[in-house]
Amino acid sequence: MKPPNYPIESVDNALLLLLSLLEQPTMTVSDASDLLGVAPSTAHRLLAALQYRGFVTQDPATRHYRAGAVLLKVGLTAVRDLDLRRAARPVLERLSLQVEETVNLVVLQGSDTLFVDCVESPKIIRVGSRAGVLLPAHCTAGGKALLAELPREAFRELYPNARLRKMTTQSVMSRSTLEKELAEIRARGYGTNFGESEDDLSAIAVVVRGREDQPVGAVAVAAPKSRLPDDQVKKIADALLQASSDISDAMRDSTLPPR
């Protein structure tokens, strides 16, 4: 796109900082200074202004900045009316009643998974809604299912380092291990998460395909580990595959002209 005739440098720099948070989970003042080619004091003022408006938040222990609540709300507003979410909602509700567990709809944002919709389990003890939450894709079932769809070059762009950040002791911590698991996901057709994002949580996920058979998101069933033993995985995966197909059909139907 052609740049504006009269750009405002401070606004452009602030937007560049926000865009960079799509590619990296956290940012320091030094990172921002290097990215923009400005003095650390200038970078700090920009981050402070973004923090004041809620677009970024700062970890009091590490002093690192990450995406704030307002930025996540902006992202959710952008996806709220997408065909995917609208088409998926009735299917998510049916699936949650069928399996009696929490069902999530997720999309890939860089190397993170964004939870865009959720129907909670009717059971008292259940996995709560994560709508609006960003988690490392390689620690979630839906994120891994979507990563498995990427060409190797695109995957390596998202994961340039051999070591991966972890959420629990069960999280995949190396890129090579993750690549082996993604090959297994491609072969069997669904992704899993057994205590990799939270110690007592298990999840299974299947990719949802849109027009021209392209992956547009993933639908996942999440439950306490005790309620997703090995002998239930295939049953849940089959239900997810049907749900994925139903969502894809609903998306295609929504694009048809009215009769």
C-alpha cells in the first residue's frame, strides 16, 4: 500500500510496535528502540502511551511488554462477524451438548493461538472459557492442528529458534520435537494437548476448512485430564471431524446468493 503523503512519525512508530507484537510475545524497551531506530527514552515514551491506553501491559517482574486487553478486544471485534465464528456457533453448541465438555473455536495469530469463541461444558467441574486469550500455538491442541497445515518454510519463519517457550513441564520445548508431532497430526487428522498448557487439562482439536479447502481455524474439545483418557480420544476426534465438516458446510452455504 502507498504510504500516506503526510505521515505522523510517532503514530507510525506506535503502530509498528503493535504490529511487532503479532510476531513476538513480549518486547523490552531495548527491543522497541532497536526496531524503530530511536533512543531508548523515545521508545519508553511510546510504550508508556500504549500502556496508558491499554494496548500493551507490562510484567512487573520482568519489565517486558506484551499485548494488552484493548489490543485483544480490537482483534476480537475484527473477527466477531467473520463467516467462521457465525457459522461455527450453532455447531459448537451442539458439540458441547453431545460430548458434555467445553468446546473452543481458535485461529492462528503468528505463533500464538487466539481463542475466538467458546461454549462451556454443562458439568459443574469444567474447563472455563478462554475467549479472547492468546496462548502459544505449540502448547494447544488447536494451535498444533493449524501449525500442521503450514508449509515448512512458513513454519520455520514462525519458529526460527530451536528452543521453544514452555507453559508446563509437559510442553514441547524443541522445534524438532514439535515438527515430529506435527507430522503425526497430519497423518491422524487431529491435534492433542495433554497437560501442555495447564497441568490438569487435556484437549483434542481438528482444523476447520473454508473456501478452496484452506484452513481457517480449529475446533477443540477441552476437559479435565481425568475425563479424557486414551480410550476416549478417538471418539472425541470423530465428533470433532463431523463438527468441522458441519462448520465448513455452513460457511459455504452462507456465501450462496439468496434464492
